[in-house]
Amino acid sequence: MADYKAKKGTPVNVLWDKILMLPIFGMIDSARSQEIMETMLNKIIETNSKVIILDILGVAVVDSAVANHLIKITKATQLVGAEAIISGISSEVAQTLVNLGIELGGVTTTATLSDAVQLAFDKTGYIVKQTK
């Protein structure tokens, strides 16, 4: 039952070949961060993905602890040969991170999921072309 809850609570979706997406909602504490990291790393290895998008638009509060969890998750992603893009950074979250003095150096961020998807396509060599 615990395994089922973990999988339901951390849905890592295959967005495209070599591209995963993980929407994150609610609060992120140490236990949830660990769950996210384990599920995400397993899915990266299982699918041989090269890019994972962590969409944090639904995260209620981003403070220094949450930012540190996200940084750890992105570093773990790099260790298994993939790159993380954090999307859904609202103006409020950006201001909070700046006010707290949190450096996200080396972490790729985008304001929107759309921007993150385009960046993921660029990084994996896919070309999106409008036909009409």
C-alpha cells in the first residue's frame, strides 16, 4: 500500500522519448523530497531519459528548505546522466528566492511549462515545427 501511495503521489510522466515531466503540488518536506528523488531517479534510469522537467507551479510555499530540496534533486539527476529543468517559477517565488539570498546557480529554470518543454526539445535534438 505504501508503494502504491508513493507512486500515486509522485507521478513521473513520459512526456516524449528521453523527456520526463514531474508536476509537484503542495508542500515539500524532507520525506516528500526523498520520495520525489527516488521515484524520479528510478524513472530516469528505467526510461534512459536525458531531461526531466520539475514543474513547481503547484507548490504552495518555496522557502530555503524547499529550494535546497530542489537543488539536491537536480544534482542527483545530473549524477544519473540527465538534466533537470525547474519550471513554474512565479514572480512571487522568484522574489522570495532572491529575498532569501538563495543561489540556484547551475539549475536551469523557466517561468512556464511551455518554455521548459521547448528547452527540453532543444536539449534532446527534437525540432517542433508548426505545419499550419
